[in-house]
Amino acid sequence: MLAKHVIKKYPNRRLYDTAISGYITLSDVKQMILEGEDIEVRDAKSDEDLTRQVLLQILLEEETGGRPILSNDMLRQFIRIYGHTSQSMLTPFLEQNMRIFADWQQGMQKQMQGGGQNWLQPFAFPPAAASLAEWQQQLQKQSLQFWQTIGWLPKE
């Protein structure tokens, strides 16, 4: 496993990359994440873990510009679940489904490489469509099992 890439955050809100011994921007942190690095942001003074705040800041910037992923309805649902007994179960559920989606996405990217295909082309062929349908079925099955496990849906 790779070591975490440690970034120090100073009171003046500047980010200091300990690996390169230099200041970086939030865009640089985003790029590190896109490249698969495991980052950790620490307060330079107190050594408090600020990783979540920085990740949320990156998400906020992404959501306010361009095309957001999180709809208003999704955001309202997230707010409603805080403090609810099922809050602790939502995180592993979402993490697992994001892993499934990332695996599917990686498979689609591999399929697109080498043929000069445009991004829609893989969806037009039965093998890719089958993998998309398979992914959707797997996601639906896991969702159903999740809600049955917590007792919100009857077990079949």
C-alpha cells in the first residue's frame, strides 16, 4: 500500500505539500486525487486531520461549477439522514456502491482504449450493454439487500 501524501494546511489557508516542500493549490490536491494518490491534510499548528474539510471543499467547487453530480433532492436526503439511526449504515452502503461503479467505469475505459472509439460507442454493442445491465442489476440487488437487512423492506 502506498504511503499517504501529507499536506499541511496553514492558518493563512495555504496548503504545503511535504513531499515536494512547496506550496500547492486546491486544484493540485484535486489532481493528486484524480491520479489515485491517498492524501491526508493536517493542520500545521495543531496536527488536526483536515482531510474531510478539504475534500468537501473540492466537491463544493465541483458542484458549483459545471455539471453537478448531487441533485438538490439528493442533498436534502443526505441532510435528513443525519442523526437518524440508519446514518451509520449509509456510509458503507455508499462506499460499496461507489466501488462497484468505479470498477464498471474502469472496465468501460479499458474497453474504449485501443480502438479510437468515441465515448458512446461502447454502449451501443451488446457486450458493453450487458456489462452495464449486469452492473445495474448488481447495484439493485445490493440496495434491496441493504433495505431488507435494516428491516425497511420485507425479506423475500
